[in-house]
Amino acid sequence: MTTLDEAHKFKRKAAEAVDEPLSREEIMTRYTKTGYDLDVHPAHVVRRAHQRATLCFQQVMAGEDLSPTQFAALATVLKHGEVSQNHLGRMTAMDPSTISLVVRKLLKQGLIKRSPSQTDQRLAIIALTDEGTRYTLDRLERSVEVGQKLLSPLTAPEQATLLRLLQRISGDEPGGAEGK
């Protein structure tokens, strides 16, 4: 019969045998078998494209205290008029915590105003201030320039194809990611 200490030692040795470090050769063999390649992994490539999009926005909008998500919210309210904060978040594909931060920043800048809904007290209605309207209108063309700069390495047909495919992946097109 074994003692409790001997049983623990046996378990520890068994666990150590399972957890023995892998050799570099074994690691690379298993790595290669997976087919993983960071440079062509779709999620990595999309993340890099997002980094480039953000850089293009910062370059074109240099000197502005404005993020791409903040501008998306401003342009959406400009296009649609008064809208609930919840609906604004859905239209700009922002989760509730993100749209809340965006709205708070734009309120602080005096570009939007928030008021309770006349029909549903649970809703906050967002509208542009006069300053916000002028501010957004004055920057729309520069935002278009951001898109042009981002897509500049591509031909016009490639740009159209890329945008169509990205819309499908993001589920923004019938039959897209969520429609399949």
C-alpha cells in the first residue's frame, strides 16, 4: 500500500510527463501541419487594413480632435436628422458602450445635443447643433478623401470589388455573412 505522499509524487511525475516541454522541431512540425500563416490570415489582413484606414483618417483630418467613429456618428445624424442614441449605435455598427462614449465626447465638444424622446422616455434623442451641422458639412469632402487615399493602391474595378466583398463579409449585403 502506498502512502499519501507517494501517491502525490506519482501524480506529479505523471503530470510532468504530459507537460514535458516540446522540442523546437516538434513545435515547428505541428505548426506547419496547421497551415497557419499570419501574413495571409484574413483576420490579420483585415486588422492591418483597419490600421491603414485609421492612419489615412488621421493624416487627412490632421489637427482635428475627431475619431473615425465620432465622424461616422456625426455624418449619420446629419443624413438622418434626429435619431435615438440606440438607433444611431445600430446604424453606425457601434455597441451601446461605444456609442455612449462617442455621444459623450460629441456632447462635450458642442457638436450634438441630447434630449429625451417625446414618445418614449427610455430613449435619448440625438441631434446636431448648428455648430455640429456646419462642422460635419465642412468635413464631408475630407472624409471622402480618406476613402480615396485608403483605396488608392487599387484600380477602380478593384475598389468596387473590395467594397462589395467587405460588405458581404460584414453582413451588410443580402446573402452576406449573417444571411448564409
